[in-house]
Amino acid sequence: MNNIGPRDLQLNTNQITGNTEGTAIALSITDGVGYADGKPTDEVVCKKVSVVCPDNHYKSVTVKVKDLKIPLTPELLQQSGGQKKVKFKNLTGKFWRNNAGEYILSASADSLEVIQ
């Protein structure tokens, strides 16, 4: 008998953002570094964009964006009062379990565009 748990679920754009377009409100952006042998490296491998999803009860999630040249910057966020509406391309998610036994959503996207 197969035991299917939260880690086996693959979430789509609508399930994460609450809309089929993949839009959310970006609040911050940082560099995401790679890991080797369980330790962080100096290599930037993604952009980590923290968002809230108004169409999904304002759930917050951090999305790892693979495209390092996205048009969203910390300066742009600061100039616009700390938030920008964005649209993710190929947004997916899955759950992982941390050391405390809690399930955490891990979301990733190929890219994003700034909407307003």
C-alpha cells in the first residue's frame, strides 16, 4: 500500500496564488545561494521573492525564481512603497518537512514580470 503524504503533492499556480494568472504582491527580494555538502556556497542560484497572495487569503510565501535577471529589484520595491504586483511564470510548489516536523511550502518559478 502506498502512503501518499504532503511531500508527494505538487501544487500549481492557482493553488499557491489563488488565481490562474499567477499574480501576487512582492514585498522583498534577496539572493538565494546554492548549497554543497549541506553548506551554503557563495554562488547565487536564484532570486528569493517574498510575496503575499491577496486571492488566497493573503497567504505569504517565498518563491525561488530561477531567472537571475528579473526586472524586480530591492530599489524598485523601495521606490514603490515596499510592494509591487508581480506575475510568475511556471509557478509550482511542494511541501517539505523541517527538523521540527512542520510542513513548509517550497515554491519556485522560472521567471516573473512586474505588473504595476
